[in-house]
Amino acid sequence: MDDSNGDFEMVDKISSQSDTSGTSMLTNIPPPSALPTFITAPAPPNANSSKMIPSPISVGTVTKPIEKLSPPKIPEMLVTKDDHKDVTSPLPVTNQPLPPTSTSLEQPLASVSLEQKVNSKESTEMSGEGGDGWMGWIKGTVQSVGHKVAEKAKSSMDTMITTLDPQMKEFINSGGDIDIIVASDKEVKVNPIKEAFQKVFGKATVSGFASQASEIAAQPVGFEFAIQSAEERINNLRGSGKIHPQQPVVAIENFIVNFMENIWVEMGLLLLDDPWHDIILHTFTQPIPLPETFIEDLKRSTPETYNFKNSGFAKTLGQVASEHLRVHHTMWQESLTGVTRREYILMAARSLAELYRTRLPTDVI
């Protein structure tokens, strides 16, 4: 700057600044109204320093000197819970008042939870897990059709195998929990029983053992004596020790009945006795009308001294019919009516097996 003489005078600004008041320039600047609590000032100068310690800064209502800058503290966690899940949110880095925890957080969470429930219900209905959705109906239909296709394929395969080798039928259909004994070793009686029970139960083991009634006439007459003869066959077989005493047994007894004057018919009785499950069942074959000549021959062939004359005739109907029809005594039904004896027995055996199935406990079938 120039003086009164017009000469320039150099002024040491730094020196002039150092001569000013020892107070810091920060004292002329008002502090901020509010600063975050974790912000601190730099550390104070060393003792040899020529500068003064700045004035303390007032933060809110707490007044303290500026300290050495330290790392920020880990914010506390605010944990709130609703009916569905835990929500954890950090404290905001601000001096503003915190929002209320009882209203601002619970309302959005409740709406989200309701939406999740709706979505979960819709997905359950779509997937068919609840059993009411259309996907469940499709799933059940596919399973049912698949099961039927598998059963049809198995049945077709079994039919092909048994057609190529009929003896394989015995191995395919035998087994299971059903074991039936027939009180006869005649194929015309054993095979229809086996086929009927294997048809109804899927798998069944059927065997035949010879057994005869000893206290009834060779040709029983009437329902009462037919039942007595069948029971005697079963009891004689059990007493022989060939089968277990509780083994289910089927006995077949052919008898004749006089329905009215000059009308006689031949029928077959199928009696099933299962003492283990306390089951006794009866079925009958279709009646076959008999010519009068057959009955006259049966009466003539039975002497007055015959011990079992009260229960029937001394000769069997098959013996008399074979003489009149000129066929084997096991083939007279087919020769007279066109239906074999095996078919007559098979139809009655199917009914017997179905009745037996309905009477058995569910854990046996």
C-alpha cells in the first residue's frame, strides 16, 4: 500500500494475521443446529503447537469438546414381529424421530401375508393337493386310466401265455391268501372250482382230495339228504388227516328232486365250510329236467333191503342216464341238454366264490 509520500510499503500479511487475537476464526461461525451424534472433531493439537484449541461445539443439548475421530458405531437393530414372520431393520442414520414400530411396519406385513395366503391357496387348488382342484381330477383320472391299462396289459399277456402253454395257467393264477380244498379228486369237479375262485380273487390255490359219504344213498333224493351227504364228505376228509382241521373245504353233491307229480329234476349242491372264519355257504346248479324212464330205472334198481333207501336210490343217475343215452356217465348232461356238467358247476361256483368274498374279513382279501 502507498503512504503519504507516495512510496509503497510492503505489509507482511502473514505477520499481521499472527498478531490478531488468539481466538480461532471458528468462533465467529455459529455451529449447526444439529449434527449426528457419532460425528466428532479431529484430535487436539500437540502441546508444542502455537495454535489454540477451538471452542467446543454444542450439539443439541449436550456440550462437549470435539474429540478424536473414531469409527462409526454399529447401528442398533430394531426387531418387530407380526403373526407371520420376523422383520429386522437397522436404525436409520438420522437425527429425525423414528417412525412408530406398532403401525408403520405391521400394516404392510399383514397385507403381504394375506397375499401369500391367497397365492398359496390358488397354487394348492391348481396342483390338486387339496383334492378339489381340476388338476387333482386330472391326476386321479390319469392314475385310474394307467391302472386299467396296466391291468389290461397284464391280462392280455397272461392270456397269450396260457394260450401258448395251457399248463402255465396253474402257475400264474395260483398263490395268494385263498387256499381251498375240494372234497373230490375228479377233474370235472376240481377244475370249475379252481377257475371260479381264481376269477373272483385273482389268485387262489385249489386242490382236490377224494372223499365219499358212507351214511347216505349212492343217489341222494331231496335237499335235506343232499346237504347231509356233502357234510359227510367234508367231515370224512377232515378226519383223514390229509388237510388242516380249519381248512376251507368245498363239497359237490348231485341229487334229484321231485318237485311235483311226475316232474323230476337233477341239481348240484355246492357246500363251502370255513370253520376258521365261521362261514357256511350253499349254492345250486341249474335244474335239469329228467325223463320218466330214468326215474323208473332208478326205482327198479333199488332193492327193498337197501340200507339207505330212505335217503335215495342204490344206483347213481349217471349210471342210468349213460345206459339210455349211450354215453359216458360224466357226459350225459351235455348229451341231454347241450350243456356240460363242468359248465353247470362253474356257474354255481362263480356265485359261491363271490358270496365267500363278501363274507371274508377285509384284511384277508
